[in-house]
Amino acid sequence: MARLNTITLAAAALAAAMFAGCRYEPVKVRVGTYNIRLSPGDKGTPNAWDERKADMVALIRKLDLDAFGLQEVCPDQMQYLREQLPEYEFVGEHREADRVSGEASPVCYRRSKFDAEKAGTFWLSETPDVPGVKGWGAACPRVCSYLVLRDKRRGRRFCFANVHTDHKSAEAREKGMLLVIDRMKEFGKGAPIVFTGDHNCRETEAPAVAVSKLLSNALYASDPPPTGSGRTFSGWSGRDAEYSAVDALKMPENVRNARKGSPDADKDRNGGHVWEDCGARIDYIYVSPGVRVLDYETVNDPRPGAKLYPSDHFPIVATVELPDPSGKKSK
């Protein structure tokens, strides 16, 4: 009888081990995007880089991100952030032809959590592998920095791409972002995609509409609904009471996405200036089909003791769950 019990227990243990090996263990990644405002701007003001850089590092640490994209990162800022955030690897070249000057849009990932299978920078132009080229009528050279990351614990892979698209040419924004998606499909060989950045457009404009046909805007994919501010660009303008993302989403789509001065932005039915209430939302996190968005927040934390911000944009953060390659879903 004792021998039978031993055999029964061993069989049960083996079955449990086999079940555990087949069970889907979700991989959750905390991702984000943040335009940090280039260092040459705002000199001689409280918003100068040297005045706010320590607060920015403190906020990035508070966000506790696993992988994130930054924009408007000048060489001195890149050096400072690498020194202050050694837990992250920074990947991305600067946008001018020499690859070391001008702004960069790096992707940063937590060294302890991921290995990079592939990494690089290409230019948003008709010749993406030629550095320094302005594509499709853009005012400036624009770059995409990207990674194919592998989770060290479970081996799950995903692509992360980050851009700061042109502020002048709508054609450059649209064609540049579609180029990014095509290349991530190529480089990742079917891996899930997270695509972030300051895209310099509203969600109703052609570049965002084109991307939304291929990827999901995490703002809408989030379950539960998004939290935090309705705007992502502050222009350094502080508010005593921030218009929330939930309230902004209750507005008509054309109103909340209106550009300042347009007919849609002038007045609401009560005479209020709607655009100033809602503000500009031009920063994005997109995810490919199958990626779950478990939360989403636009973080409008001010600098300690002041009605000032670490940047003229707010960071966006989201927790995403990568799909299981076998097609299993978590509960």
C-alpha cells in the first residue's frame, strides 16, 4: 500500500509539472514615451535643462518603466541620462549625417529584464539607411530607433520602435510612420510591436489614421479606461486643475483633436474655449494586434515645490501584456 501511495504521488507530481509547463504565463511590460525637450531651448529661464534635469531623472525612476522611448535628446542630455540611469541601456543614434550631433530618439530598456536581439537607427526618408536625409519634404532629418527585445525569464520577443516625426510635413509624418511599421514587421519576423513617440499630429489627421489601420492606439485599447491628463503637450503651461483623459474622450472627436484657431476649437455651446480646456494630444503608444493594454496613464506630475514641469510634454505610460506565441490567452 505504501508503495502504491508513493507511485500515485509521483504520478500526480509529474502531471502537475507537465501542466505547469503547458500553462501560459503572461509577460507584462511597462512601456512609455516622453519628449524631454531639447537642452538648447529655454536658456535663462526656470525651464532650462540644467534647472530641470534632476527632476526629470526622478520622474523617470518613479515611472518604473521596463522599456521606453525618448524624443528631442541632444548629445549632452544622452550622456547625462546614461550616467544617471545606469539600469537602462540607451539605443539610438543622433539624426544628423555624422550620427553624433542633433537630436536622437532613443529606445531605453531595463538591462536586468531583456536582451537585445537586434537594435539600430534608420532615417525616415526614401533612403532610410543613408544618415542625415530629410524625407518627403520634412523640415529636419528624422530618425527611428528600434529594438527587438527578448524577455530573459520566458524568452518572449517583441519589437519596440520610437520616433519624433516632422512638425511641418504631413506627408513625411505619414510615410515615415508606415515605413517604421513595415521595418518592424521585417526585423521582428512576426513579433509583437510597440510603437511610441511624439508624432506631431492629432488622432483624426491622416498620419494617425493610417497607423491606426495597422496598430491599436493604446489610449483606446486600455482596459480599464485611461487615467491622467487629457493633453500630452503642455507648452510649459501649468494648470490648477488638469482636464482629464476620460473627460477629453467624452468630447466630440473633431473638437478634442482640433488645432488651435480652427473653427472646431473656437467655442463650445457655453462660450468656453474648448481647445484650451482639452489641449494638444500628440504623443502616442501603439500596439500590434494581440497585445493587451492593462493600464494607460498620461502623467502630469509637476516638479517638486513648483508649478513647473520636467518637460513641455507629459510622459505616457502603459502596462502591456505580450501575446503567447501558441495563441493561449491569460485570464
